[in-house]
Amino acid sequence: MINKQDKIIDPLSLIRPKIRELKAYSIDHTPSPVILDANESPFTPPRRILERMLVVMAGTPMNRYPDMEATGLRSAIAHKYGAAPEEVLLGNGSDELIFYMILAMMEPGERVLVPTPTFVMYETIAKSLNMEPVTVSLTSDWKLDLEGALRLIKEKGPRLIFLATPNNPTGQKYPIRAIEALADAAPGAVVVDEAYIDFAADGPYGLLYRERPNVIIMRTLSKMGLAALRLGYILADRAVIENVNKVRLPYNINSMTQAAAAEALRNWEEFLPLFGKVREERDKLYAALNEISGIHAWPSEANFILMRVEDGAAEQVFNGLLEHGVRVRWFAGHPVVGDCFRVTVGDTHENSLFLAALKEAL
Ligand code: PMP
């Protein structure tokens, strides 16, 4: 590129060095008959609800901006939890809320604590906003190293702690006592990311911020068969919500999502059997995986299973699965889970296609 002074400008020089080093979040979108790599639900919503959602979406005035405060949807969410609408903030997916919380609650250069391995966006967004991620490794059986985390809290004073529970990709749920201990020790906020909580045996932790105002609960509709809507939300103390709301971009939730999501949430009970089906399929898949020699699978409370293949075999097995039309998530190059796949629980048919392909690929 030549500018007016005939100087050659390297377009890369226009980008902040920290951003140049980042990797954009990406997943493979090559069409594949069996897609088990993004922790989506294999089920769309029950037909009756889907039809209602389509009706309300069709009634949306296309020429008008959305309700900026998303009043109806926030009320529907608040009602589901016995919370007030002022305790609810919405994001275009929970990713957007991670961004907003870091932006609103941290000064550049401050630290974010994350137990790893975990959902990669906590670190990626923190870095993109000039924050410093600090990590504490999970134990070899994916338990939280509470002592290690408490030590890092003392040494590094993280302003935000992100706890995905059940954790992605390990599938384990952290004990409530550990969350409370971290919240009591933390100089800032603890975000309890419940993206997968509907698949856990004993359900959500409750409105923890009522006792500990530095706890923020984060949820998403993405795992309940509504990933296309892009809706995440946080439940927190109203002073937290009021202030994080100040960095939210206007109209971040479009009218169709507002209308359809409110309709879905008002009919929440009808989704419960689908969570039950996923849990059932998960437990069958877990048992079947551990019957296969050369595979080690860990128990999971989420809608996916983390499995390790024998040393050095990951690439061959991953490609073998792809050749059989099955896409799973491979953490290629990761220092801890580089020889592991994360397999989303599909429906009965998809899971049996996956198991058959796996046996062929090994
Ligand atoms: N949190 C965790 C732990 C996740 O695994 C994911 C998605 N993979 C998200 C948040 C993001 O969800 P959303 O679709 O709401 O942005």
C-alpha cells in the first residue's frame, strides 16, 4: 500500500502488537454429517415452542430499533430465577459479557485468574483488553487446586476470576465451598460461568451474589438448542449490573432474539426432558468410550466428554474421524490436553456413528 507521501505502509503496523500475537477464535465449518465439536445441543426446541418463537419473530417490526433495555426478556429471565430485572444484564452470547465485565471492572495491566485448561475466551479477551491472565493448573484429575488459587489471589490480587463450572473442556463441576472460599479471598469479582449447568446432576448454585455481592452468575442459551439466537446473561448485584451496563453497546440484543428467547424461557420446563436425554446419552457414551482400549474418557457433568487417545495417535485418529464424517474438537498443540478430544454428546444415532468411526480410526 502506498500513501500520499509515497511511503510504504505495512498494514500489520496498524495493529496493536498484543492483538497481532492473538489467534482469532475459530472453529472448522466444513460441512460434516456428524458435528460434535461445538457443544451445541443435538435437539432443536420442542415443535410447539419453536412454532411460537417463529410467530413472535415474524411479528417483530423490522424498521424499528430493538427495545434498548430488552424489558420483556430481562423480566422473563428474572422471573425464572426469582430475581429482579435490575439484576440481569444481557449479552450477544456470554462472550460479549466476558468482554463487558473485563472492560467495566478492570484497569489495564490488572490480572485475571483462570484455572486451566478452560474456555479460551477468558484469556483471549483479557489479553485483547491489555489485562494480564494468571493461570492455576487443575490437578491431573481436573480438580480445582484451591490452595494454589488462594495463593495466587494473595500474590497477584486478580480483579476478576473466571470459573467455568462444569468446566469446558474437562466436564467437572467445582464444589460450592471452593467457590465461596475464592469469593471470600478475592479482591475483585468471581464469575461463575454456568454455561453447562443444566447437564449437571445437582443443578445450579443459586443466586450466590445475594450473600456475596462479588459473585456474578453467567448463563447462556447456546447449549439448550438455541445457539443461533446468541444470548447470554449475567445475574448479579444490581450495582454491578447497573455499572457493567454502562459499557454495553446500544441495541446489542436484536428484536428477534429478544422475542424468541423470552418465549423459550417462559416455556423452560419443556426443555427439561431434552437436558435429561443429553445426560442419558452422555452416560452411555462415557461407558462405551471406556470399553475401547487406547481411550481414556473422564466423567462429565456437561454435554461433552473429554477423552485422551494413546500417545502420538491424536492426529491420525482425528483425521480418521473426519474421513468418516465425524468432527470433534482436538486441542492440537495444547501443553496439557494436546492429545485429547472433546466430544459433544449427540443424539443416539450421532453417538453410535461417532463410536463406530472411532473404532475404525484407532
Ligand atoms: N462459557 C463457556 C464455558 C463456554 O464453553 C462457552 C461456549 N463454548 C461460552 C461461555 C460462550 O457461550 P456463548 O455462546 O453464550 O457465547
